[in-house]
Amino acid sequence: MEIIDVAKALKELGHPTRLTIYKRVVKAGHTGISVGNIQEELSMAGSTLSHHISGLVNAGLISQRREGRTLYCVAMYQRLDDVIGFLQNECCVDEEQ
């Protein structure tokens, strides 16, 4: 994973509102959660929620799928693993053995 991609993901997750949204989407599992449910649970204006979801989508942290009139957000778990792995892979590499 390139450092620019990790930085973008961490930037998006560094915002408290986006982190809250992302945690909720991750919690929903592989089936995802509807945007309407996120909006209701977080008591957030639709335009504000849409703005924050857009950032998470652009960073590759979530995907969206439409079923009829309902839009679902699904966590991209591999991307999450890649971001965490990028940081973990550097852990203690400079320590002398």
C-alpha cells in the first residue's frame, strides 16, 4: 500500500464525525447499513452525512450499493486491514536484535 493512500485513509478517519460513521458501518458487518439508518442513529442532516460518506468512499474505506431506493454503506474490510497492516509492518523494524 502506498503511503499517499494510507495518509488519505487516516485523514478521513481523523475527523470525529467520519470516524463515528465509519465505526457504525464497520459494526454493521458485510451486509452494510442503509444511509437512512445511519442518519437516524446519528441524528445528522442528510447533506452533512452525504458529505462525510463521500470522503470515506473516496478514501476506499467504504463502498455503496443501491437496492431499489435504499443506499447501503459497506465497510471495505481489506482496505482497513491494509491501513492497519501498513503501520504494523513497520513496528520495531529498527530495533537491534
